Amino acid sequence: MGGMRDEWKRRVELALARAADDEKLLRVIAQLEPLTARFELLEGGVTGVRIDPLTGVTAIADVPDPDVVISGDARAWNEVLSGETPYVRQVNVKHGRFSAQGSVAHSAWLMPVFSAIFSGGSGSEGELESPPSPAPGVVHGRYLRLTGGQAYVDVVVGEGPAVLLIHTAGRDARQWHPLMAALAGEFALYAPDLPGRGRSEADADGYLDDVQRIAEWLMAVADALELGSYVVAGCSLGGNLALLLGAVDPRVQGVLALQGADLTPTISAASLAAMDHPRISLPHANMNFTMSLVGSGAGDRQRAALRRGVDTLNAPAQLADLSAYTRCDIRDRMAEIECPVILFRGEDDWVVDSGMIAATASRIVNASTLEVRSVPEVGHFPHVEQPELVAVALRDLVGAPGRHPGVSV
């Protein structure tokens, strides 16, 4: 046991020593207050670190009164120190093996610091390139007047089936622009900013934090667009909403759920509390989480687009969306879906794992067709990372047996 403890301590202190020379990390630390953390090995072992804007990263043997405590067994620590598991995943409420204690603010401040120390990156590496944009004139903006307020929708006019595109939590319709450009002419595409996100006004009742309420808002958008029938595609929270719309709106003729599931309890109460905390920068605290979900096949432009999405987060919207996401439980509605369904999962995504997709699929028992499509080198944002693969899936969905022939604008 003593050998295990000594080896663990050596590896932790080696990671701290490397971090002490990381100029990018030191620039992050220069913006923080002095903090201390204690690291615990459950099999018996303690070491610590002092994070200081003047002195940077300093290993210390023990911390009697730490601001943050991170503890885990040998397996959990080895997964992080070997690079197998990102630090941000190991502290996740559903998928992680670490126990993290400390204030919401201190834990959020230290997220990029510990991610850089233990996982080799702060989440902001690489040059910030401009993401690819659709050709001028392809995407047009449209405002709709709903009962609860004004909604904004990006539109690509086309002769084919109508498709409603639902973005991920806290982001906006611009996520879909590369896919919309790729599919221009094949479909009539509608990508709304969810209420209070992007250019859509918040609902009259405030930011919507329940999937049923958001689904009702989306059905009102479909009403305003006069969609007699449509296909729905969404990612993450949007994927969950696509499944729910497939169950509750008879106009839906097909569902493409990217990283969508019917039960997603993946965000802790402490993480939600950090979303609108007055002492926490939301991009600072969330960049590592987002970038840890990106697949290995994503290019620099796609990664830049995803980082820009984090940089522009709207705190009340992000809190509402992730509250809706982590409380989402629509298991009892899955048997109501009768149209074709594709559950599309990027294999590099650790938040929506294969077990969650399989469990969801097992409850979609009445769909005319059901396919689970598992794709390597793709993460949590398939429509941003590999839009060409999502375009193929959407074409396949529209051609699936059981789709009513009257799908149109």
C-alpha cells in the first residue's frame, strides 16, 4: 500500500511541476484569488497544491484547511493521470469517480486549472479561426410573433420536406448553418433560437426550464410557420426535445435525435448553481466541459466554432436549458412515437453514453422504423463537428419506410 501511495503522490506532484511552467495556465491563474486544494487517495494518501496569482502552482505536502478537496480511489486517479479520462468527466455527477468538495465559486474557478494540470489542456488551445459560413443569401432570418413573445428563426427556403432544427443548451441557431448550407435546395429548413437564446425573446413567463414547456413553444413556432407536417432534428437538449415532439405532435413525420435520450440526469445541483453565480465567469467555468465532449475527428474550424459558442453563453438561458436537460425524464412518452427515428450517437461523447441511447431505444417500441447509428471520432456536437454525416442521416430518415408522403413545407 505504501508503494501505491508513494507512486500516486509522485505522479500528482509531477503533473503539478509541469503545470508550473505552463504559460497559458499561469495567465488563467493570474486572474484568480489565492486558493488551496487537497488531493486525497482513498487507499491512503494526501498531497496538495497552492494556486496563487503571483507564485503560480506550488505543490505542498498537506493542506489542513483547503478551499477544495478532490478525492478518489487509485483507479480513478490513474484514469486521469494517464490521460484516459478528462478531469472534467471525473468530477461529473453521473459519469465521474471523483468526489469534489468546496464552494461553487472555488470549484468553478479551478475547473480550467485542474483540467490543464491533470488532462493536459485548458480547453482554449489552438488558434481561433472563423467557422465556415453558408454562402451569402442561403440563410435568411425571420421573426415570428408568438403569444409569449417574439421568436427568431433562420430559414433556408427549399422544395423538399420541412425540417425543424433544434440547437444545444444555451447556444443558438447558428450551430446549424454549415448543415443548412449543405442541404440547401433539398429541404425547407427552419432553425429557431430557443426562447431567451440568441435573437428570440424570453417567454412571457421567463426562461423556460422544462422540456414540456419548451416543446410547446416549438409547436407554436411550427404553427406560426404554418407547417402542416415536418421532420425534426435536434442535438443534446435539442435531441431530447426532438424525441418529445415525435411523441406529442402528430405533424412530426420523422425524428433525428443527435445525442438525444429520454433520461439525462447529468448536471449536478452545484454545477447549475454556478451558471448564474455573481462571482463566476460562465465561459471560464464551462470551456473545459464543452471541449472535452468534442470528437477526435473535429477540425480546427469546428473546434473554434464550439469555443465561440461557449464565449457567448447567456447565463440565465444556460441555467434554464441545463435545468431542463438534467431533469428531463420522458421515458413514458417514447412508446407514443410512431414515425421513423434515428438515434445518432457520436462515440467520443462521454455525457450521453451508449447505455443511455440503448435504454432510450428499448422504449421506442412503436416507431415505424428505428435505427441506432453509432459513429466513431464524433462527439457531443455531430452537426457542428461532422455536418456531412448528419446530412446523410437526415436524407436517410426522410427516405425511411413509414414516413407519410405528404411531408412538405
